[in-house]
Amino acid sequence: MSLHESRRIQHPVVFRRLEVTEAIDLTPHMRRIVVGGRELEGFVSASPEDHVKLFFPNPDGEFVTPTPGPNGLEFPPGKTPSPMRDYTPRLYDAQAGTLAIDFVLHGDGPASTWAAQAKVGDALAMGGPRGSFLVADDFDHYVLVGDETALPAIGRWLSEMPAGRKATVLIEIPEDADRQDLPTQAEATVHWLPRNGVPAQRSERLEQALDDVSPAGDTFWWIACESRRARVMRKFLEGHRNVPKTWIKSTGYWKHADSEDDED
């Protein structure tokens, strides 16, 4: 009998100062920023759903990042901390010394604003990842469910899947123009679900598509999208499909004002 033993591993927390080497517009709502620099040497990311913490210039144009202290991470006193956000390491090339990070362009937040304007030579500070969740590789099938914020993780996951692995992928995007080429050796079926003007927090395209997915055999379910919606889909799988809790990884990648944070 298969054990399906997923596990977490920890990494030393390392903070790095990097430099933009390339900026690529992938789709109308996503931009890839490639960074590099001497401090990227030794970078480790063991899982497609890893996240690094990115630090952006504060209102004074400075990078003010934390350092490990006796009570955890501490910012220097008297300075305004840099805004920080979590992002997926999309593609690390150790030989080239580069790391690609894909940004969803939406609103006027510090990350989206920075990414939309980033150019070669701009600085970026980064910490982590501090750990990785390693999904068991002995499931019969893998179902990946997410909106555009999950696309970097889904794209990386597919690119790292070996030949013969079976996967069903549900991706909700703002519009058809946001489709991406997602190379994989796996036996993967990808369903693109454009919202076409419906706000992401009110859309039900993922939920409706999930209801129609019934893979044969033991299946791992990975969900990442708006917090409330991720929680609803997890409860659906547990309550209506009787999926074991350890066979589901559900994460709120972002939160609408009326939602609560959720990560399991």
C-alpha cells in the first residue's frame, strides 16, 4: 500500500540583495522579472509552491530589511521597513545565476507597481525560502487548482513533473489573452477558465470545474487562490468527496476584504 507521505523541510533563512537582469511581459496581466547577482549563489528552492519574501523600496526609496534577532526577525529602529510580499520562485538557473519571478499586475500595491516599472539594473531584496513542502510522489493523480496568482507555482510544478505522471489542471484567468504555454513531460490536461470581467472574489469557475473532476486512484489535490474560495473548495473535497485531509493542500494566496486567511 502506498504511504503518500508528504513532508516539510526547513532551510536557513538568507537575505539577499539582487539586481534585475531582464523584464518580460508574459501576458496582459503578468510580468516576469529576472534577477541575479553574486548573492544569489547557493539559493535553494525544493518545491514548486515555495515562496520567498520580496522587499521593495520604502517611501524614502531605501531597502530596509530585517536581520535575525533573539525574538525572531527584527527591523532596524528609526527606519521605515520596506514593504514585503510573498512570491513563488518560478525558475532558478544556478549555472546562469538567475532567478525568474512572475508578478500578477493588478492594482497599485507596492509589488505590482514595482514590477510594472522594473528595468534592468533595478535593485530588489529577497529573503528565503525558509522551508519547503514536499508532496509525496506516489499518488496516482495530481489535481492543481488555482487562479492567476497560482500560475507561477502551477507552471513550475508542471515543468518539474516527470514523464508518466498524471495531472489535471484548472486555471482561472482574467481573460483568454492570459493563457500561457506550460511545458511539461507529464500526462497533463490543462483547463483554462477565463472570468471575462467577473471579479475574482465572486467568480465560481474553479468551483464549477472542480465538481466535474473525478480522477481514478489516489489523488493529491492542490488549491491556491482567494482565501475564502480556497477554503470552500477544501471543505467540498473533505465533505462531499471524503478526501483525506492529508491529500489536500489548500492555500489562500490572497484575501478579499470580506475573507479570512486560510492555509492548510
